[in-house]
Amino acid sequence: MIAADEVDKSKLRDHHIKQEYCLNRPKYRRGRKLRAVKTYTISQESHYLLIQNVPSIKVNKELESNLVKFGKLEKLENLSDYPREEFSEVYFTKFTDIQSARNAKKKLDDTPFFGSTLHVCYAPEFETVDETKHKLEVRRLEVEKRLNELKAPRIRKRKKIEKELTNEELREKAIKLKDVQGPSLIPKIIQQ
């Protein structure tokens, strides 16, 4: 992978083309809104987005204000050489963090914008090797954190069970003492 400035931004790639809606899913699997079924791996997601079908009526300030709602933008650039429909423009954006790019793609894709329906897609081909390494490392840390969060309730539950077992053992000993020496020696905690 090479720097974003060195990549040919005028080339249309397969993953930039909008897919058809999935019409053969069972009813229980369909959502309220028809979607093209597509999953993304971490290597396909990116800080970089291409926003297609933006009307060419100088709405870049409005587009920028829409994008800033999702996170900090590093770059917003009009790609004049990119293949597009007549009377529309394509914009190239870079967000500071990948979660902002995910949210922007999810919320803005297939939304109306000044009489046109936007098509937003990831553009991982613009990432540098260092950006890709960083993205993969961040993802590894996120997964590790989630796994630890899943393990944490089990550990807490185990400690609670161990604590209950120790209290039961104390109760048994206290009952034996009560039988031998009377109730005055039983601690208040054990009586509860």
C-alpha cells in the first residue's frame, strides 16, 4: 500500500460500485428497509470514505457539516477525475478515527441529500502501511477488551460463589459453636 496522495483517485474499483438490494432473504430475516447484504472485514473498513452522487450545485459546505457530526475530519476533497454520473460529484474524505467513518457510512449511505441519494463506500486502497498496521492493532485491542469484559462477570460470579461458600462454612462452624457455647459467640455478619 502506498500513501493516499500517490494512489490513482480516478480509477473506479469493484467495491465502490453500489450493489443491488437483496430480495431473496426469508421474511423473518428482512429488515424494515431493503439493504444490499454485505459484510466487512477489518481490512476492508477504512478511515477513508468515498461519497458518490453528491449534486454538483456547490453543496460541499453542507456535506462537510453533515460529516462533522460523526467525528473529526482530516480531509474532504472533491475528486473531479473520478467516474461519476452527470451533474454529480464524488468526494474523498478521511476521518481521524475509524469508528467515525463507520458511523458516517452507516448513517449517510442511501440517504437523500439535495435531491440525490448518496452512496458512501470505504476506500481502504488509500491507506498507508502504517495506517493499516495501526488499524489492525486497534481492532486487536478492541477485541481483547471485549473478551475481558465477557470474562469479568464469570470471575465476579466465581468470587461471589467462593465468598458464599466461605460464609456457609462459617455458619456451620458457628452453629457447632452455638450448640456447644451458646449464641453470644456468633458474629453479627454470620447471623444475617
